[in-house]
Amino acid sequence: MTTSTLTPDTISWVCTTVRDRSAIELDVSKTYLIEARLAPVAKQNGFANIDEFIQAVKSKRKLGLESQLVEAMTTNETSFFRDLHPFEALRKTLFPEIKTRNAATKSLNIWSAACSSGQEIYSIAMHLREHFADLASWKVQLVGTDLSDDILARAKAAKFSQIEVNRGLPAPLLVKNFQRQGMQWELKPEVRNMATFTKLNLIERWPLLPQFDIVFLRNVLIYFAPETKKAILERVRKVMAPKAVLFLGAAETTMGLDAAFERVQSDNSVFYRLK
């Protein structure tokens, strides 16, 4: 594949397209990142370089190329039990609260927005099985969503490399919840079947969702402009049950964006509860 240096106008077009389709903010300072992310996509589709690929996207010569471009620019950084503190808050505070609050309905709904390849929602599933086996009789919905078809397919397959399971997954949980499949580790059906995955773009029309008791929207808002953050938080709030809880990334907050949330400190974890 021949190398190419994208012109400022082309970079600007890519940034605008990505912003219009996903609200992710990019600029010319991200030129290297854009080229690095798009080069393998161009090669995979049989183009000699990125310029040819982008021209094909512009001309709508092949169905799905624009989606591939946008999905290539999303960040899919994730790991099992990432940051750990939210999971401590679930075990110590939130799950016990919900067991009492939802005792009549025996229901628990959790959403992992921008779920990437599924490690977050599967971590929650393992956490429930490990510490709250009595909830097995409840109606538990663990929903993962993402805008990328490819990443959702990986999440549904629930197969992970040795490097992926080494990142954050304690050895006892690996042995208990996974089975070896060649060079990969596959989640056992009883864990994998706890989660469902749906395509959802945070700035486009949403599918029908249940009322969630807990929402994980971690390390997502940092990529958006303030007005987009406000709009997303408002929409998230509408699918949250009374007294529901929102987890954001360490560098994110609802403060100054949505007054309907209050910040709660639980030991080493911070979450946002509907007032």
C-alpha cells in the first residue's frame, strides 16, 4: 500500500464527517491519528492508499464505507474490571440498595454505553455471579451498546486473547468463567448469555431501552463538545429509573452540564445519582 499525506482540506472533511455522524471532535492536530486509523481500513477494502479510500467514501461508491471511516475513529480502549472502584461501589453500596428497593419487582437493569468489545458488561455479569448469587432468580438485563458493528460482533462472540484476559481479570475468575479455545479464552455460556448487545449511536435515534438502575458511560463524554454532552446526559436521564446511578470516567462530570444529577462519593468511587 503506497503512503499518502492527507491535505488539510481532506483532514477537515474527515473531521466534519466524523463529527456529523458521531459527534466526536477531531481537528488537524489529530492528523497522525486519522492516518494511522484509516490506513488499515483502506487496505482492507482494497484501496492503494487513504486518499483513494476517502474519495470512494465521498462518492458513495461502495455501501458502508462511511460507517467504516467513522467507526475507525472511535476509541475502543477497555479492560476487565477497569479502574476497579466502581465495582467496589456496586458490591458494597449499590447492589444491596437495589436488592431492597426492587424487592417487589425482582428486576435489575444495567447499561454499558459505548461497551466496546464487552469487557465492562461481562465484568458486571461476573461480579453479580460472584457476590450476589441470590439475584439469579431475578430478571436481570445487562445491555451493552456501541456504534460499531465490528466491535459488537466481537462482544457477542465473547472470545478474548491472553493479553485481554491478563488486563484486569483475576486468575480465579478466569478459571471459573472462561474455557480455553485454542489461543483464546471464551466466556462460558452461562456468563455470556447474561448480556445482550445492541447497536446505538449516542447522537442518533435510540432503540427502545428499559429503565436502567445503573448506567456506565465511562470515558465517552470527553470526546464531545459541551452542548453534545448536555444533550446526551439529558437523553440518558430519560432512560434511568428513579434513584438510578450514572458512572462516568475519572476526568468526566455532570457538573455544569446537567443539574438533575448529584455527585456521590462512595469510598474511593464517585458516581452521579438522579436527584
